[in-house]
Amino acid sequence: QLQDTVVACGYPRGGDSISVTKGVVSRIDMRRYCSGGNRLLCVQIDAAINPGNSGGPAFGRDLSVVGVAFCKLQESDNIGYIIPFDIVRNFLREFKEHGVFRGVSAVGFMCQEMENEALRAYHGMAKGQSGTLIYRVDPISPAAEVLREEDVMLECEGVPVADDGTITFRNEERVDFAHLFRSRFIGDDITLKVLRNKQIMTLSYKLQRFNPLVPAVHSTEVEQGGSFPSYFVVGGLVFVPLSVPFLEQAYGNSWKRNSPVAVQALLPEYKEYAEQQPVVLFQILSAQINYGYRFQTVRLTKFNDVEIKNLQHLAELVDTCETEWLEFRLDGLAGGRQIVLEKEKARREGAEILKRYAIAKDRSDDIKRGAGVAENGERAEAAPNARASEALAA
């Protein structure tokens, strides 16, 4: 509860023995966790939490564990955060039952506040009704099978949803309705009461893992348990999948302020299909072949008029290209501009560019290589007996 006493224990910087700090609960709210990008229930306390406290227990007045120290607000005094015990308990249960933490349940849609009277009247809401307007549904989630854009969510699991998207939490507190989704497990059913064409309907669907277009972690970390980030280099052009860790590495802690607006606009978007992965041209390794091109961190949309699905798809298209030119179409602030390279020249000079910049291979290990393509990106010469076989076949 607010103003309850909390004691945080751990081994922060400044000494070798255990540190114990005392404070009170000052706020309970939904916050975006820096380690996963999801908005979950979070408890703010005024007990000092510093680097090294993370992972340490926080105790209540009866010495029961009420949470785990998480982080602090930078450039502020006495604003620390703990992960509440409910979230920790769900994590432990998930790990016990499945042997791995599968992630957090996704809501499956985006919604808009409905505090404006004209908006409420337009959608047929009666006096005394409250809810939020669903304006976007994740096209590859189970929610897409039952929900429609312009449905009005009135209740979630029997709990009324206010016009500002909040629900009653415990006594007189309020939190975002997403808490009801986040506190359930992947595969659980969720039930909503919605208003559609002035008719009230009760709908249910199964929750699935949160899977945004731009992941909050590297895809290789999720699927392979840890790996180097994916990349693909052709003619000195360095392509990578767009992810939050990439933006953090490229632009530092101020990436939200310094990274391109057109790229940031992709962050809240859903995937249109399961294998979709936005690919960006990160940088250009200076060479004569790419002279005159000055682009950085812009989205690649097409290669030789073929829409790019993901980084592996791009590599396959380049490896199997049979035309004279390699044409890359860029999106966003680049306004659909082009990069064109001569195919054979790009393949010949690619090895020298990699050597000059001390890059071992033209792609990361997770990006499969086309037949006859060497690690430096060049075409491997066919063996004499292979050429003879081809001649005989002809």
C-alpha cells in the first residue's frame, strides 16, 4: 500500500558489506521496463537504490519479500523502483512450468481514450457507459480473429474500463487496463465486453507473447540464447535488423532524442506477417564503389523492386541476383531515394572493403549463405570437373 514501509537490501557501490536502506512506497503505477520494453506494474519507493542493488530483495514491515530492487530514476534523488512480488511470482511459476520464461502476454490491440463527448456519441455509447476505442488490432495475433477496429472495450475480465483506459486497482487506486493482460500467462483466455455497432458483445481469445515489429532485444538473443547481432555487408553497405538494442548501441542513452524520427515511428507498430523484420542501412564503409552515397540508419524497403521481408531475405536476393545492377530503395527521411551498385564490381571489391575495415565475413553466422558465395561475399569459382559436367549437360 502507499506509504507502507519498505527495506531494500543489497550490495551497491561504496563498500563490500551488505547495505540496508529504508523508505516508503510513494507510487504504484505501470512503467516500461528497460530490460524488455513491456509496461508492467512497478512500485516506486524513496529508499535509496543504487547500482549494485538490482536483484536484491525488498522487505515489508513483517519482513516478507514484497519485491525485487530494479532501477532508479537517473538525475533524481530518492526515486527507486522495485518489481512487485506478483510479477516475480508469475515469472517463477512460468519458469517452473515451462523451464524457460516465454515472455509477457500481449494485449493484441491499441486503443484511444474516449473522454470527448462527441467521440462517445459517434460510437453509440450510452450515458453511464465508459470504455476505450480500439483503433488498431495486431494482424497476426489471436485478437485479430475476434476484435475489429472501432470496437469500444467496455470491460476486461468483468472489470469496467474507464474512458482514460484505467481500471480500479485494489482500493481507490487506478492503473492501466493492460495490467489485467500482463498478469496472465501466454495461452490463457482473456474475455472482453465490447460495443460494436451499438451492440454489446462478449468476446474471448487466447493471449500470446508480445512480439512487436521492432524488438526490445536482439532476435538472436531470444531464439539462440545469446549471439552476436545480425548484419550483412555488400559493397560497403552495412545492413542490420532494426531493434532497440541497436539504437541504444548506435546512439547511446539519448537514442530517443538522437535517432532518426522515421525509424522511431516504427517502434509501436505491429508485424504484418510473422517473419517480418525491418532492415536498416546502418552505415556505409567508404570506398570508391559507393562514393557519393551519404545515408545512415534509414530503412531499406526494396531490393531490385522486391519488397524486403527480413535480413535473411535481403541476403538471398543479393546472392542470387542475376541482373547487372544492385538497386536498394530507401524509406523514411531518405524519401524513397536509391543506392545503385554495379553487381560484379561490388562482388569483386567487397573482399577488399571487408579487409580494410577488419571485418572477417560479409554476414553474421545466422544469415545463411547462398550456393557458391564465399565468406568475403565473392562468387566462388566452379571446380573444373563441375564446369565439365555443366558442359556435358548442355
